[in-house]
Amino acid sequence: MPQIEQLAATYSSQIFWVLIFFGFIFFVIGRGMVPKIMDTVAQRDKQIADDLLAAERARKQADAEEESWRVRENANRAQAQTLIAEARAKAASETEQRLAAAQGSIDGKIADAEAAIAAARQAAGAEIETVAADAARDIIGRVAGLSLDEGLVRAAVKENLVHG
Amino acid sequence: MHQFTIEPLFGSAHWNIAGYNIAFTNSALWMAIATVALLIFVAGGSKRQLVPGRWQMAVETFTGFIDGMLAANVGPNGKKYVPYIFSLFMFILFANVLGLLPIGVLGLHAFTFTSHFSATGVLAIMSFSIVLVVGFAKHKLHFFSLFVPHGTPALMVVPIFFVELVSFLVRPFSLGLRLFVAMMAGHVLLEVLSSFVIDSGNANIGLFAIAGLPSFVLMVGICALELLVAAIQAYVFALLTCVYLNDAENLH
């Protein structure tokens, strides 16, 4: 086993070179380069954490903005609804009034027309009475040779016209 | 066993400092190769891009892994040990994996310096020393309360203290020997099996069919297992160092 056989001859050289090379590794690589590498990693982790934080903050802000937009939108919608309702009510009442006015004038016209018709009918009835009385008196005069009083004839005709 | 032999390279056999030999051996060469490979690997991942490429992602995975291990075992105080644990883990991992490279087919000899306790022992003693220094610097003599767990009956305090003290003092040995034994055992196993394949093949075709071929199939599986062991032993070494550092940082 050379490890033991050569120990006396080589131990000093082994110890010396291990210390030299391990010392080089420790001071140049371990102390010199490793902290920089770990620093880079820490910096990256920090940047990632910061970015995540910023993203989270931006998300929260977006949420808040959306919320306020929603509130504003709801208010706007409500306002629009009231405006529409008002306009609708106004239009409805206007229409009603106009309808009522039109109805009134139509009713007036109908009443006038009915009155005119009634007057015309009455006039026509009176005329028919007169013509009938005249005709009846004429007929009586010619057929019976009687000359009757006009008022009497008219009363008789009226009675006949009324009772048919 | 030749694969574990340490040989001086480039005529450096007689280099020495204050009488101690410091020959640049094949072991030192593979430490240098692991160091350079690790340097290239980490440097490739040091572009510091905000959006990492694959390479940077790979390096960051390792630093994140060590960071997570320390955070889980030591807590927030463990952050300052990341450079040390990272160096330890990556050095051992690269050494283990590079030692498994099949560069024998190119006529070169891979050498796993983590299969020498003279190398792993240095790393283990270093970890243990850090635990001692941190423990005594942070808790002064209170650090000895580590050896008396909570709820120990008064009668048992003294025996428990010595039991715990021994288990504490054994740590550097278990830490260094575990890695050395695991790496060496794997390499020896592969060597034994490959000698079965070659020797039975040289003997006759019948022996090759009943011994060589199954050994070869087994070797394929064990090579995969060794890659796993290479990573796991590096992980265990780093993890146990974290656990010991936790004792030093937080006592119980």
C-alpha cells in the first residue's frame, strides 16, 4: 500500500502541495469568485422579487381603476336611466295632453254635428208636417169639399205622424 | 497498487524547504489539474449575466447547493463559510472525478490524490482546526459544554464528557479516512476486476466466458457507482464539515 509505504518520503510534499493548491482555490476561487457569483444570484432574486412586487402593485392599481370605472359607469348608467325615465314620462304626459285636447275637439265637433243633425231633422220634420198638413187640407178640400181650419188639420197630421 | 504510487516529476525529487521534501509529484500534478479545471469551470460561470447561460447556471447551481447546505445545517451564521465549504467540496469533487477519467487508454496515468490520507488528512485537520478556532473564539470555555449534552444526569456528566470528547477528537480522523478509504476501495475494486478480465482472457476462452465477461459487465456498473461515490464522498466531507461548524457556531 503506497499510501503507508511512501508516507515518510512523501508526507511533506503532499501536505505542502495540498496547502498550496487548496489555498489558491480558497483565496482566488472561494473568496474571489464565489461571492460575486452569489451576489449575482442574490441580485437576480431581488430583481425577480421586485418585478413580482411591481406586477402585483400594477395589478392592484388596475383592479382599483376597474372598480372606480365600474362605480362611475354604474352612476352614469343610473343617471341615463333617470334621464330616459324622465323623458319617457314627459313624452307620455305630453301625448296624453295632446290626445285629451284632440279628444275634446273631436267631442265638440261630434256634439255640434249631432246638434246640427237634430236641428236638421227637426226642421225636416216640421217641413214634412207643414207639407203633410197642406196636402191633407188640399186633399180634404178637393175630395170632401170641406174647408177645414188649418190649425185643426195640422194637429191631426201631427198626431198621425207621431203615432204613425 | 501501482496506481497509488507517488513519483516525483520533472526532476523535482530533491526540492526541499528547511529540509522537508516538497517534490512536485504526480499527486501534486493532479492537484494542479483539479485546481485549473475548477478555475476554468468557475471562471466560465462568472459572467454575472442577469439571465444566466448554461455554464453560469451550472456554477450557480453549485454555489446555491453549498449555500443551501450551510443554511440548513448552520443557519444564517453559516453564510460566511460558503467560500471555504465551496472550495472544499469542489476541490474534492474535481479530484475524485478527474481520478476516474479513463485516460489510461491514451497511455496516461490518472492519479486520485484523495486516495492518499496524507492529502485528505490535511483537509480534515483544516476543517477540524476551523471548528476549534471558531468554537473557542465564539464561546470561550463554554465550548466544552458541547461535550455534556442537555439533560445528562449529574452522575453521568464526567463519563459522558470523556465519551463525547473522544467522539469529538475522532472527527478529523473519520473525516480524512472516510474519503481516502472510499476512493481507494473503489479504485482497487476496479483494478481487481480488470485484472480478472485480462488474466482470464489470457488463460483461455472458457475461463474468459465464465469469469472475464461477468467481471467486465460488473465493472461497467461499478464505474457508474464510482462516479456516484466520487460525488457522494465530496458531499459527505462538505456536509460533515457543515455539521461540525454548526456545533462550533451554535453549540447545542
